[in-house]
Amino acid sequence: MKRISILLPCLQKNRLVYTHLLFLVLSSLVSCNSKPGKADNKEVSNPMATTEAAVNVNESETNKALVLKMYEEFDKGKLADFALNMSPDFKCNVLGNTDLDWKGFIRFGDGFLTAFPDGKHNFDYVIVNGENVVTIGTYTGTHLGDMQGIAPTKAKITLPVMHLDRVVDGKIVEHRGLANQVQFMAQLGFNMVPRN
């Protein structure tokens, strides 16, 4: 219970990160409703504007495909094989309180796969805004292996997740992942209560 109560202070920090991520998502949704190459529903006469919009769409689709491939490899336990797609300066922050480099992120992914061998990301939303790719959905799995000292519970979990991945020059340079830790631990049978 001591290990679990340590997580509670970071939940306050997560609220601020969630708020910033939500703002980015909502901003992206608003900008996604505008169509490239059009202004006030009139055709844009500048052919360069249309060409730039097409390049941005292609880059956005490429960034989206790269990020979704990373999650596919995460779920297969093959993150190490994905290294060529990662920037040497890759940095990661998970749950708002843990900073990792690429090797640390691989260990994090392998740890989840050990604990949830059938774990899978399921995304309801994938929003691209320039170099940023936001994914919102769930991570599902069955707790069949040890997870940071927690013995397998055989509990099936559905964990809401939000991620922000940044892609520069065809490489993923940054990953931020958030999840509701209280809900996660409750699904494993732990009651997280604030410290007095």
C-alpha cells in the first residue's frame, strides 16, 4: 500500500498536463474542420497555397502512420526493432512523472507486455497537427504477469489513455503518455486513498 500511496501526489500534476493536452486536442479538432486550400468557402487562386496544403497533408499522414506503427510494435513487444524510426535525442514522459530515454521507454514497454501479454492500444481518435500526433483511446489487457512488484491478478483492464507524440524530420523525438492511475489500480483490486 505504501508504493501505491506514493503515486497520488503525481495525480495533481497530471491534471495540468491533461488540461494542456486537451487544449491541444480541441485546437486540433477546430483546425481539422477547416479545409486546406479554401478560404471562406472560395477557391484559393494561389497554386502554391494548394501545393503547400498537399505537402502538409502528406507529412501529416506520414507522421500519423509512423506513430501508429510505434504503438503496434509496442503491443507486439518489438519496440527495440523500431529504433531506426526514433530520434537519437528521443525523450519520453509517462504518467506525468516519469522521464525516460529510448532504452528506458523500451524497458517500460517490455514491462507492460510482461504484465499484460495480451495488451493492446485501441484508439478512438488520432489527431495530427503539424509535427504533433495525439492519440486518445484505451489500453486493454489481462494482468497475467508481475508488474513492479504486483503479482498477477488475472484482472482484465481497460485503461483510458492519451498520448502526444512529436515527429521531426521523419523521426519520433518525443512521447508523452497519460492514464488514470487511480482507475488503473482499482481495476487491479487496489484502493488508492490519499495520505493524511
